[in-house]
Amino acid sequence: MRIVFLGPPGAGKGTQSVRLAKELGIAHLSTGEMLRAARVRRTDLGLLVADYLDNGQLVPDQMVLDIVADRTALADCQPGCIFDGFPRTIAQAEALDRLLAQRHTPLDLVIELVIDQGELLKRLMKRGRGDDNMATIQQRLQSYENQTAPLVKYYSERRLLNSVNAAGSAEDVYNAIVAAVESVK
Ligand code: AMP
């Protein structure tokens, strides 16, 4: 099973998608984690993406697409995977569709975590990750609105979208996600 998690920073994509991947026995792929790890290791990619991460801007599509193509070819993705924070642009979504079509492993479901801005800001300020300062947070929310939110329509038109209210407790949100997964099994 292949699932995309869509939602603004702070909506809970990480927490929820890690738990779901474990439950389903499939791989959890976070492009944000992969990029941060590359940066810590100071690989060529890491050095190229550092400024984007610091500024809360999306890294260029091709860089992300290359790491996703490599990562999804590994054996642990055979039973399926969850894409957490990818795709983030229409171009990435189209490229993912092409990649998965070549492999005859299409997407099964897109889960959108829906939450209002006030609650997001509260959560992000509490989280305190390196890129969680006010200026970066605002830039990341803006990137989401401008570049990622159009994916809601993209996946809705493809009948893959399932929107979940992410304002409740982690447990309630998780149960709603499991119900969405059950509905496509
Ligand atoms: P995340 O951990 O998913 O919030 O991602 C942290 C940062 O990594 C983002 O603010 C972007 O700079 C970068 N990033 C992660 N995933 C992507 C992606 N799919 N496309 C472009 N940039 C990304």
C-alpha cells in the first residue's frame, strides 16, 4: 500500500505517519528527515540544500525527486510506503505518478490533515525544531499555501483524497486515519 500524507507543517504528519507505517508494516519516507540527515552528514546534497532548510523554502524539485527515486527502490518499500511531506508541488506529484506507474505500484490513498493556522502556530512554536523560529515558520506556511495546497485539488480530482480533521487529540486523529485506510483496503 502506498499512501501520501498531505498537510501544513505542524499538522502532525510525522507522528501520525510513523505510527501508521509501523501498524501497516510498510516503510516511512520523510523527505524532510532525509534532507536534514544529508545536511548533518555534509554530503554534496546536504550542502546544496542547507540554505533552503534554514529559510523554510522548498528545495528544488529535481533534488527531492532524485532522493525519492533512490529511496523507493530499496527493498523495505516493496510491501509499500508512506510519503510524509512529499510531494509538495504539482511537478513533484506528476513525477511521483510517473515513477509509480513505471513500477506498476500506484498510490492507494492521500490523507490530508486539516487544521487552522492559529493551532499550527501554537504547535510549531512548542516543537522547537531547528527550523521552527517565527520567520521560518511563516515562510513554511506560505510555501504550503502557494505550492503545496494545490495538491488537494490534484488528488481530489484523482479520487484519492481523504481529508481528516487534525485538530483533535493524537488518538482521535489516528483513529480517523485508520478508518480512511480501511475504506480503501
Ligand atoms: P518537513 O520535515 O517535511 O517539514 O521538511 C522540512 C524542510 O525540508 C522543508 O521546509 C523544505 O525546506 C524541505 N523539504 C522537505 N520535503 C520537501 C519536498 N518534498 N520538496 C521540497 N522541499 C522539501
